[in-house]
Amino acid sequence: MFPLLNYLTLGGAVVSILGLLGSESGKLSQPASTVRMAQVDTTKRPEENRFTKTVLSNDLNEPMELAVAPDGRVFFVERGGKFYMYDPAQKKTRLLYDFPVKAVEKYLNGLLGMTIDPNFSKNHYLYFFYTIQDKDQTRQRIARFVMNNDNTLDIASEKSIIEFPIDLEVSAHTGGSMAWDSHGNLFISTGDNTVPFESNGFAPIDERAGRLTFDAQRSAGNPNDLRGKILRIHVEADGSYTIPEGNLFPKGTPGTRPEIYVMGCRNPYRISVDPATSIVYWGEIGPDSGTDGPQGPRGYDEFNQAKNAGNYGWPYFVGDSKAYHQYDFASKNVGSLFDPAAPVNNSPNNTGAKQLPPTTKAMVWYPYNKSDEFPELGLGGRCAMGGPVYHYNAALQSKTKIPAYYDKALFMYDWMRNWVFAVRLDDQQNFQSMERFMPATGDFRRPVDMEIGPEGSFYMLEYGSVYGIDNDDARLVRIDFNPGNRTPVAKVAATDTIGLAPLTVAFKNKSYDYDKTDNLRYQWRFEGNKIASTESNPTYTFRKNGIYNALLTVTDPSGKSSTDTLTIKVGNRMPQVAIATTDNSTFFFPDQTPLRYSVAVSDQEDKVIDRKKVNVALTYIPKIAGNDQPMGHQQISASYNLGKSLIAGSDCKACHQVAAKSVGPSFTEVAKKYQGDKTATAKLANKIIIGGGGVWGEHAMSAHPQLSREETTEMVKYIFSLANQPTDNRLPQQGNLVLKNHVGNEAQSRYILTASYTDKGSVGASMPKLALTKNDVLVLRPAKVLGAEADSVYKMSKQGRRLGNAKHASYFVLKGIDLKDIDQLTYHYSSKDETATINVHTDSPTGPVISTLNYAPTGEWRNYSDANATIQNPGGKHDLYFVFEKPGSPDKSLISLEWLQFKRKEIAASAVNKTSGK
């Protein structure tokens, strides 16, 4: 849960959105006259299935920035120093050079960015942004190299264009991106190089002696310092540079640097320049506070636009120029707000002019929580990245270029949230609207750079799932658009895929084509490469034991094809596992007696069942944390290990792994550290919400105000469960279980009893070992069921915890109910002035009636009463339909049902005895 936003230094095989593409077109291709050549209108919003994402280079290690040459070669760098080239002709990636950069993990500097010269075709110039150290001085260097004709980098040609010193502090706000405008000016982004972790997520403006690296006024707020800026220079042929007209401070202005185009940046990690307008765009990775506080506003990430040179406010302002307070870190005194119209930098660490230009607000800004202004951006961790502006070229001869629908759209993306948005601007280049790009099929793996290739396709570097490690899913990808015929999607299924020879399998073809008029052709291969069938749904008999890959190739009239595979295992049969109980198999009760259970295991090949391979376990799941709306039984049963699910759905795994260290500690390390600390659950649950650091070093954990206290508590419980995972938690195959976890916390909780068995494997010595596993699950729910826990409703509605708005013939359903030992229902309800009947039917609204209640009005909706009805047990499990009957008029607003309770015979008898005084 450590956020990228506080210390970010980031800057093959074909995987198609339509499926894994195979090709058998040689045998099935049609004459050219029969091939459908229809093209879509590219000015309309394209169907998402027309975009295909291709992995060009996989398994990278912290990729940073890329550049695409006019001839299609793709150059990119890794933070550790490696410089690569993807060759589109050979479809291979080559390592060209390994820079001897300073890439110490603690400081997260290194080889941070690269770009190619606008005249690369003629001068072969490449530019790199990397960290160097001479003696005691660490610097960032932007250097130019020459690329040789043989695709080697001329190391001796290096020209240092510009350098600036940095402080080695832990946040490593370094920027590192470069881009060009249409006049040949080079833009360079730099971070504020300031520790953010001791400012409570607010402005780091600590002016105390000895706290230099905790004061961003010395860098981002300093007109005489190149950090926390976007620079603009013009590189000359000899490697020197000149200053273009129109930068923020005219050359010779006292206390300023003329290279500065934009100041007041925290970490402008990825920048772009619109080639048509020379407007600069960037993503600004913002501060960490999840809530407003005495020091100022909560943190926001930003997408910024600089039509002209300007001051964008940091560290005095954030978002739409929300002001921080002047703050004394020694006395904790809160002063007045900074003035966005006339900010002043009075820090003793400021080496430049004190009077600063007025601040410019962000174009788009968003916090951890849902944004009021830009709700479509969602919520969660933040890490804004600025992408390119796309210009559609109708004259470009390309079969893959992004369509005209996206003409003049700015593409921006977020590393943490894994989305890409297309931003629309009006004729004055002001923000107009935005929409998600490839929301369903993008599968973005933490996008860290995005560029447009000469053919009009998108190129993207994806950092991979976890920050600070060598991710297997870090990769270079290309996104193409297909305006014409689309490849069909092969999809195969079968009912029986496991058994002994001879095994006859009926295959089901579930293939489809987005071009609805295409007539598809099929080729099936069951054993080897020989085509065994061209039917749509063939049946095939496997006569020998073995493991087979049944392949279906689907081809359309144009010859485009794709392939799907289904594995058939012949040589073993699935074992059978069944949990049985002589008690009720649906409910547990407030005074639950021990649950009597037994697990039966059988296998047709295993003469003796190995008890060591029978795994029986009991799990208790408390109320679904943070969920205001009660959930149905099926939903809760599916939420096995709630804390684990919440972590999987959050940004935690960007910075943490279960057992291995990344930028943050592993979950197992955290669990072991807090063993025996009775206050740890509450303490860490709160820390996840508010953020903080100092326990595991100097990296801080971001705030998560979008999570509830109940949710973070469940997350911490899951993490703590990893401390002492038992080596053998198996229960016996039969026995009695004392159910006591629910006492005091019964509502919506569940007990889940699981049993599994892995057999001894396949028959025959010549077969590979084909071990099969079967499992069974028994889920017990509370006998008191909230109205809104109904699995489905008809002509009525869920109202918080309750059910209401019932009419004549309305009903709700509880699925899979065992009524063993139950003979009474209690309804907790209110009805202002209506009488009605509730009939309980089995398995359908017209099935046999097993219970009837005629209830009376309670006088007011707020007056709730209990009404009892007997119920018969039909045996086995059934879906129960609670049908409301009121054939006369009026027949609406019949009831508000808060809960109903299934009562055992002994409980019902006990209640009668208590009422009668016995």
C-alpha cells in the first residue's frame, strides 16, 4: 500500500484482444472476389474489439521511457541503465548499451528518460536523462549520443547538454521525461527532489536548520533552481544550448534561471508537447494527505496544460490552486494562506527571487476519493502521467492507425489506476470532456510511457504489477486499430474432458465473429496436426490414455483465423468428495450445538484412499465489512476470505507482495512484526486510511480515505493471518465442530466447511502422472435472515436492510434452503394499514405451499411486530419462494420486512414454555 506518488522514479508474442490468433489461411483462403472489404466510419466512436494489443518485448526490468524512430524502430530504457532497441523488421529486441548510472534502490535514480531528435533521420541524435556521481556530487545529466548506421550507440560521441545537482534523499522526485515542440525546442521535466514523508501529506516547507531536503521551497518554489520544473532549451549542433524567447524568466532576470518554462512542479513524471500547438502537457504526481487538515488541502494528482510559460504552484498550492497555510514545523503554528495571485518564497533555503509569478491552476485534478469535478476518474491510489496528443492523418497509408474519432484528443493515463483517458479540448484548447480508452480490453499493466508511432499506432511501456521489482509482466506493447475485417474468435468447450480410454467427447463450438455476416469454417485437430473434422460440433473418441490438446481453428472468408485449445485428460477419473451432516446443512443457530459432519471420499482407480491427501478445513467469515447493503447468500459465500479480496481490489499490491520485499515490506513481515500486539489491528486499520510512515524506513504509505474502517480492519486481519500459517490445519474426515465465532456477531456471517482430495494419478506406467483433485463445500448461514439478503426479488424492492413495496403476487427468494429440524418462521415486519398473506412455495412461485402467514397491520410503518407461522420440511434442499397475496384493492405497499428467522423445534418449544411460565 505504499503509493508510487511519493517516491516514483519511473517514469514478442502477440496477445490479441480478439483471442490468441492462429493461422491456417493457406488451406482455407478464398478467392479475392469473395473477401469482404467493408471499412468502418472512423469518425464515429469505434467498437473496442477493433483495437489489438501486441506485446513486442516482454519481461523488462523497470522500463522508463520510449521513443519511436521514423522508420519504426522503438528505443526504450530501463532505470537500471539498459538501453534497448526493438527492431520491427526482425521482431526482436536488442540490448544496445548498459549505462553506468547511479541507480541505487534507496534513491531510485538512474536512467530515467530518453528521446530522439526531431531530425533523427538525418543527424541520428539520441538524448538520455540519467544520474551520475563524481566524488561527492550527484547530478542529473541530459546527454546527446549518435546512433550508428549499424544500430550501435557511439559512446565516444556523448555531449553533455545540461546538468544540475540533486540531493540524495529518499523520495527521488526526479521527473525524467523529455519532449520536443515544432520549433525544435527540447522540454525536460525535473522533480522537486524533496522528502515528503514528514509533512503529514501536506506541503513540505520545513525551514528548520538541518532540514534542507524537507523544504521544496529550495527547489520547486525557487526561481534560481532547475528542480521541480519543466525546462525549455534549444540544443545547438555543437552540444551547447540557447534559450528560446518566451520562457518564464527573461535571460538576465536577477535570482532566476532562464531555462525555466514551468515552475512549481512536484514530480512531472511524464510530459508531452502537442506538435500542432506546442502546448505542453504533463501528469503531476501529487501529495499524500487523504483529507483536508490544518496545514491545508488534501492531496491531488493533476493533469496540467501550459499554453505559455507559468508557475503551477507547488509547494504552496495544489489542484485548482488550493492554497496551503504557512506553517512553522518547530512550533506547529499555522499561519495565513499563501496568496495564489502573488506568492512569496521567504524560505531561508531559497537562493532566488522571493516574489513569484501568480499560480496557474491544473486542467484536471483528482484526490484519492471520488472527484466532485471529474467523477469518471474513479478513486484509489493516484499516479498521473501525461501522454501525447493524437493528430489523425487521412493521407497516411497505414492499416493500423488510430481512427479519426480520436483526432486532436489528448491521451492521459494513471500508473496506479491502470486506465487511459482521451481528453477532448475545444477550439481554444480548453478542457471539454474525457472518456475511457479501451476500458474493457486494455489490460494495462501500470502504463509508464505512451507515444505515437509513424504508422499512427500507439506504443506503450508497461512497468508491471509491483513497484520496485523485476516484474514478469513489464513490457513494450503496440496498440493497433483495425478498420476492416476482424479476426474471428475461436472458442471451444466440452462436457466430458476427463476419463478412461476409450473416452468419447462431444465438443461444443462457441466461436463467434464480430462481423456478423461472415460464414466461418472450422478445422478440428484432436491428436497431432491431422485435421480430424470440419464440422461445427463434432464428437471424437480417444482410444488411448494420454493428455491431448484438442485444437479448433476458425477461419472467415477473408482467410483470417484464430485457434482455441481444450485439454483432454484420458487415463484417470475424477474422485468423488461429499460432505454430509446429520444436522441442518443451511443454518447455524444462536445456541448452536456441535456440528456433526463426515466426509466421504471415493475413487474408482484408488483402491485405498490416502488420508493424508484428504484436506478438511473450517473457515469463519464475519459480516461483510464496509458493505451497507446486505448481500445474498450466494454473494457472501463467494467472498471467501474477505480481507484478501479487498487487498486484491485495492492498490496494495503495487508496493507489497505476500512474502517477497518490494518498495514496501512483505505482508508476512508486517504480520510477524505485530504478533502479540493487541492494539495492532485497530492501529494499522486506521493507518491504512490516513497513511503515514517511519516504521519500515523512510518510505510512507499513502492514505486510503476511500476505504471504510471495517474494510481496512478485514485487510489487516488477512495480513496478520499470514504470520503463523499452520503446516497442517486438516480436520479429521468426521467429527463434531464447535461453532462459536459468531457469538455477538451473527448477522451476515458464514461458516464454510471445505473438503478436498487429490488422487494418486493416472492408470498405466507409460502415462504421465495425471493427478486429479475434487472438492466439496458446505456453507452455513445465520438462521436470522435480513430482508435485503434475499437472493432475488420480483415486483418488490430492497430498501437498505429491508424489503418493501410489495404488491399482490410479489415475492422474494431464498435459494438452497434445508429445513431439517425447523418447524417455525418468525417475521419481523411492519404494515401501516394492510393485511395480506405470505405463502411459502418450494422451487417456484406456484410450487407446493409449506407455510402460510396471515398478518395484520401494525398501525405505523415505524412500528415493527413479530408474527409466527409453522413450516413443513419437504426434505432435501429447496429454493423457497415467499409469495405475497392480496387479490383485493388496494394491493400495494403491503409490508416492510426487516428480517425473518428460521427456528428449530426445540427453540420454538422453549419459547412456548417461557411464555406459559413453565
